[in-house]
Amino acid sequence: MRRGRRRALAGGLVALAVVAGAGLLGGQPFASAAADVTFDSGAGMSFTVSATNGNLTSLRHNGTELAAPGQAAGQFQSGWSSAAVTSRTFGDQALLVTVANTGIGVTQYYFARKGDNTLYLATAITRALNPGEARFISRLDAKLLTSSPAAARTAGATATVEGSDVFRFADGRTASKFYSSQRTIAQRPFGAAGNGHGVYLVPGTHEMSSGGPFFRDIEVNDTGTAVNLTHYMFSGHQQTEALRLGLHGPYAMALTDGAAPAPHSLDFLSAYIPGLLSNAQRGGVTGTAGGNWRGLSGTVVLSGPNGQYWGPSKAGSFVIGHIRPGPYTATLYAGELAVGATRTLTVTAGATTTLALSGDVPAPGRLLQLGTIDGTPAGFRNADKIETMHPSDTRMAAWTTGPVAASAGAAAFPMAQFKSVNSPLGLTFGLTAVPAGGVRLRVATTAGFAGGRPAVSIGGYTSPASASPAPVDLNSRGVTRGTWRGVNTTYTFAIPAGALRTGTNTLSLSVLSGSSGDGFLSPDFIYDALSLDPA
């Protein structure tokens, strides 16, 4: 390890000190960096942090520079022009670099240790950001790291589909940085590899991120100029929660010979990174989760100003550990659908709080059921493609159809309805007899864009606008960015008997919105399920 000259701290240099905390080696206190800070793990990784702005200006693996030419191998957002850069050594075995931008209230941490080809990271955010994004991005050499998710390789695209972030190729395929995402609950280390090198972001717990376990965001994008790896802490992309202030992370960037690393605990970093709580300073929640989930898996989710956490329900019980103390709201999910009443609780350090949750998935329709009521569009037409393609992609099945017979199942009915593309849609169903009190139609949705929500008409009946209250406005594109996750809403329509007949009926579903738009950027909503019952 080599350290640049240090400017004297106010009051003069402080003597060597042993730092308290398990695993700390003791060493030089924080000192301003008069020259760039470098570190060599001795096992193949070396890097340089700029003393001027705190950017990771160099990242080498076995002597090969991995940063894209003229780009930073790592930085918060798009980098800063200047920052206060300090560093601290722990013997000759480890290094912590602290990069503070007091003007915006963000501090970026880099930690590395001998014999470990991993750069450990954390980001402290003390106030709202403008623009409202928080991300760490690494821009790497695309000529070296040639293996990355195909759906996010935009190099060679011939046209822009929308914004400046979704692209089309000559053959009609689409690609975007949004199409590399994974649900947080199932997120694995992600990155790119090639030529004997691999760089992967290890996402950590996401305890201070926003959106919960089913949220997804940008991960990898090969633009041809650079392979961009992004760890999002907050993006505003279909976010259902606000930015959480505090220490985000830890997360990490691992260098390998090509293979992705296995996820591993980052708990040891609480001994090095300021503000990161140790396990002993945290609490836990355990309890029961019950109800009729109709074969779906259950997940208990905690959300509060101090963090977000979740755990699966197994045999009716759940355990969630490693929780920052504070108040939380607990929600039970079956699939991705919130069920039952929420509960509030307070987690305290060193203690386990008990909790009982219960909720049922709504029963399927007795007269008609299209799709599974699970908080996702699974089973509907194009739902299996929407995470990795734009709706205009030529590999998509047609969004416009003639009336679809309910007997054909959800696979024949589009997963999303767009005001300017496929509204209205027709659905035919049969009745052996008309219920005397009419019928109740439930249209379960996972999200709406630009005020989009369902309206229905059948046999002379048209639903009033009051039956379709405006959805929560997330002020973000959703389905065109590869996600259906939003605020689940079920709309209920009371259809009178006089609008129905014995035999075949045709229901017309359309998009109601006070807004307009072109094509797939017109108001829309995403189907979870349709259910029809006697009133």
C-alpha cells in the first residue's frame, strides 16, 4: 500500500492510535490526502482514489486497467469536481478512504484489505438530493468485459425508442439499461466479465434503499463505450417510497477471474465504516404469518424511516434479523400482493420483538377468473417478456386483439392496456343464467401510469368515473422500463342485471385518464387479474 503525502490536520498531526472495534488493526488516524490514494491488495487488485474529487480513477486486476478510457471506475452519481478526501490505514493491512461533499450532504466510503480483491463501499446521505437520485456507478472497459446481460447491451442500436435510455436495433429488438434489473429480494451479484477479468457489484442488504423486496432498478449497461455497473440507492424510477436518509450500504465491488462471486456477509465492516451498526447494536422480529394464500409464498416486510427488511414465512413462522432500531410498519405479502392489516412495532437493540400477521388472498371469481390474484401480471400476454423488452419490441405478441374469449385464458389477454395503443379491449364470457342482482367485476392492477385506470362498459352500462379513482401517481415511467411494480389497486364495478344476458356477453375495458400521450407513453395500467362474481 502507498499513501500520498498528507497535509497536517488542524492542531497538528495526531499520534498513532488503536481504533476500538472488533477486527480493527489500529493505525494512522484520518489525514487529508495531498496526493492520490492508492492501494494494492497483493492478490491482484489495485486502485487509485483521486485526492481532488474522490473518484475511483483507476481499478486494476492482475495489472490490467479495467476503467473505461477517460472514465472513472467508480463515483457517486456522475462524480464531483471537488471533495474533501481523507484516508486512514490499519497497520499495513487495510485502508479506509472517506470522500465528503458537504455541499450536497453526501459522504462516500471506500474500504479495502490485503489478500481480498474486493472494494467495499458505503454512502452516507444526510439530506434530500437534487436531482433526486442516489447511485454509485462504475464505468468499465467494454473491450475487456464483453459478457454482460444481452437485454442491456445498447451498443449498435439504430434508433431511440423513448427518452434517451431505450433503444431499437435494425431487426426490431429493443435494449435498455433498465432491462438488466433483478427483484431486490432475489438479487445476486451482477456485473460483466471477459478476457480473464470479472467485475461484480455485491448489493448488500439494501436496508436503506426504498421500494421493498419486489423493487427493481438499473444494474448493467454495455453502451459500447463503457460497461456501466450501477448500485442504486434511490432513483425515482417507479419508487413507492421516499429517499431514506442515513448510511446506505455496505455494498461491494468484487474482482474475479471471470466467475460471479457468491454473496457473503458484510457485517465485519461495522468495525471500520462510521455509522454502520454492528449486529449487537441491532434487533430482530419473529412471529407467525397465517391466512389463505391460495398456494402463494408469504413474505413479511418491515418498512420505516430507519430501514427496510423482509423475510419469508416458512410453515407459518418468520424470522427477520439484523434490524436497525426504530419504528416500523409490518406488511404481509402473498406473492407480491399485500394481504391483511398492517401492524406497527418498535425494534430495539439487542432484543427480539414478536408479531402475529394474518391475511387472505381474495377468492377467485365464481363466474370468471383471468390471471392469478398475486400482485403480478404473471400469465397474461407478454408478461413473460416485459422485464427485458420494450412493449414495441418485435418479439412481443400483439397488444391489439379482437374480443378475447375468457375461456382462452390470461395468455390471450394483454398484460397492460395503453390509452393510445389497445384501448378498448374486448372480453367475451358466457352466462348460463343472469344473476338477479347483477354481477360484481373486480379488476386488480399492479400499477398505473399518467392517471391510467380501468373503466368498463357492457350491454348499455358504462361505469361511472367514481368507480375508477385515480391511482397513486409515482411520476415515473413503469412498464416501458421493464417493471410492473407499483401500488396494487383493485377496482370494483357493480354491473346491473339489465346489462347482461344469458349466453355470450362482451365486456369492453378501456383506459380512463385525464391525461394523454403517444403510443406506449400514453396513460396505462397493468393487469393483475380480472374476477367476476354474482353481486
